[in-house]
Amino acid sequence: MAPVSATSKITKVRLNFDPENPEAGGVFLPEIFTATKVTRTGETNTDGKGGPVYKTEVIRYDNAKGDNPVVIATSSSISRDDNRGNENYDSRLVPTENATAAEKANMGLAIRNAQLDQVRSVQDQVASSPLDNRELFKVGGNGSQTENPDAPPVSTDEAPSIPVQETSPTGNNSAFPPPRARPEVVGFIYPEDLGSSGQDTIKFSLIKREPMGIQAGGRRSLPIDRTLGFVVLPIPGNLQDSNSVAYKQSSLNALQLAAAEDLTDFISGVNDKKFDDSSLVKTFRDVKVGDNLKRAQKLIGSKAAAAALNIPGGASAFLARTSGIILNPNMELLFDSPTLRSFGFSFKLSPRSSTEARQVISIIRFFKQAMVPKAKEGNLFLGSPDSFKVEYLFANKGAHPGLNKFKECALETVQVNYTPEGTYNSLRDGIMPSYEMELRFRELDPILDRDYDQSDADSTSIPLATRGGEGGVGL
């Protein structure tokens, strides 16, 4: 069969991640113009099914007019049979030497998503049978890897909204598929036009969990060095934070406070001047003052009686009943421990297009997958889930001056309501009209005074007139 080619329309693509500016988001991320050329070659796959080989070329242009075309990535549907009935292929986008560092970092993200749509847009021009659809699926077309060649062709109007998953570097084993290769950093923004709206946003950055270890004063490395992905969403309502520490009441009576001295020495030398510095001796010398001696005698008798008879409340309760006095407990409220803050967010996600639907599905999957423990080889151990950096962004630029900040967090709960309107309804491609997602986080470390000093030291864009407080309201 003679080769057939088709090139999609040019699409403007906003990249999900800029390696030269990892903190950038929204309108500050680079944009490129791309199209995809799909070619059904004259070659035939050697996997035993006899399907045609498809190749794609992702072309970058200087503008929407198509000036200065440059191929930045390629992919192929070449597959083979491993002699065990398993079909193996690798259809990932392979960057060319023309691709920039930012484009290489987004091959599995924005550029891949755009390529999928572009391939589907020309599918009718390069695929004419179910077998063609099956092979084109490997590089982004509609269809299925296990599609029945005798089934009717799949219409491009019924393209699913969920993105096609890429295969792993070692190929696709239909019996035991290996884990899919993931890009170094993934990013999702909802809604699509959030970056260009200039509104305030909240950014959830997934960062590799780094244990503190047992060394005193240990600290984790900077989150930016451990970033695995991020999600940017509009700031929801009902924002709150609550800082607290734990206290407990404590009491020590005079006898307990003085009990460090040796009781035998006290009994034998309570009047000896060599014990003048003994706190226990001083306490018991004070017993002789006024009625204290009689009261002390009653205390000892009450203690013995309470212990012997197992009286509820002990000696103090017995003494109060019999004499109307108690031993002074010297009660004080003492600091017990810091606490770990927790906080929640609620988002309603209503996709308005197939592209936004893919983003919404990916965002929900992103949080669900990030919060679960990691299985280790042999199932003997489980690894800690990765953690999150949460931050409010003012005008989608930098730290918000009027809202609180967060320390590194663990995601404890992801709750999704698939029918927030109260009734079930799905769109033609199976996507729900809206989703309601509840997220609950807890900080990994307690807040200390030095954290506020660090917040002020790090702040260069919030000049407050007061002494200190340059970091806004702080944590």
C-alpha cells in the first residue's frame, strides 16, 4: 500500500512546566505552536497481525501562520511479537535535537496531549479500516490495542475524553503490563483559561517525601528540588486556619518538691546545721511552725488510712473530710507540646470542553494516586506517600500577602462526589457534568517561632511598615 500522509491544523500549546522557571504558572508559562504530521508508511508490522506502520512528527512553528516549521518529536507504531503471543511497542514521543529543554520536559504533558488531539483530527484521512484504527491508536488515534478487526470502524466523533495512556519504555506486555513511564514533572491547570484570567490561585505541588531522620535539628531539602508535579486551581471559599498548642495542668506539693534529699539523713539530722542547704530539711523545719506540725501529722495519718482502706481520692480527700484542709498542690499550667495543623479545601470542577474534561479527570487521579502508600518489592514494606507544598498565589504571580502560608503537608483524605447536583447524569463520552472534590491536609512539622522569622527573611515583595511581619500574616 502506498504511503499516505496528513497534517493537522496548527494549535497553540501552553506548556505545563518550565524547567528554567519551575515556580512559573498560568500565563507565565511558555507557549508554542504545533501541528502533527501522520504518515501511514508502506511498511507492515511484524507482530503477526499485518497492520500498517504509522509514524508521527510533531512540528513546531514560530506562529499560527506556520512560519519556520521544525520537527521537535517523532513516534512510531512499530511493534513486534515476543514469541509468547505478547505484542510489544513503544509509542512515546521521542524528542529530536531541535527540541528545547522546556519542550523535552513537556513531551509527556502538554505536547503529548496536543499531539493526541491532532492525530485524531486527521484520522479519517490516513485510516480506512478497523486494523488501521488499531495501529493508529498506538500513536494517538481512536481505537483499541485489542480492537477486533471485524468490528465496524470507530467514528472520530465519539473520541473519548480520557487521554490515552502511554506505554512503558520496555514495551506493552498484554499479560503483565509494566508500569507506565512517567514524565519527571506533571502539571494540571483548571479551568483552561485560569492563567490568562489574572485571578488569585492556589497551587498544590507534589514533592518527594524526604524523611527527617533521627539527627537533632535535621531539616528537609527545599521543596523546589523535590517537585514531581503540580495542580493549579482557583482559590475556593471558606478559607480558615487554626493555630494551637497543647497545655496541661500539673501539681507538685511541697513534700514532692523537696524529696530529692535522702530521707534517712533528714530523720537523723533534721536539726544539724550541715543540712541547712537541704530543701527537704527546710520544708520539714517549716512543719514545726504554728499548726503545721499537727497538720503534717494528720496528713501522714490520712495517707496511711487512705492507702490501707483504698479510699477514693487518696490522702487529700481523707484529709479534707476529716480536717477541712488539703496539701497545697502548687498547681500550674505547663506547656505540653506543639500541635500539627490540619485544613481542608473544597472544589467543584465542571469541565466545559473535552480538553478540560481530561484535565479534571487527571487532577482527581493526581491527588488520589499521590496520597496512597508505595508498594515495595516483595510487599514486606510500604513506602510513605509523597507530600505536598500548598501555597496561595496573588494574581498568579507570587505569595499572597493577605493569606496564611503552609508548611510541608501530607494529604490525608481525598473525597470525590461524582453527582454533586443530587442526580446522576453523564455526557456522551462518559464524563460527568461536574465533580466535587474535598481535600484534607495535615502539616508534617509543628510551627515554631523561627518559621515566622524565616518567612519574613524570605519575603521581598510584601513591604509592611511594621517591625517584622514582612512575610504577611505568616503561617
